[in-house]
Amino acid sequence: RWVFIGVALIGIAVAIHARIDDWKRGQR
């Protein structure tokens, strides 16, 4: 059960990180 939560959190973190990185590239 904890593994599922961990995977979900990691997936969200990766998505947010990728979106922020793409937003920074678009702004520059």
C-alpha cells in the first residue's frame, strides 16, 4: 500500500518537475 502511494507521489513530482522545466525554457 505504501509502495502505491510512493509511486503516485513520484509520478506527480516528475510531472510537476517536467512542467516547470518546460515553462522555464518557454519563458527564456
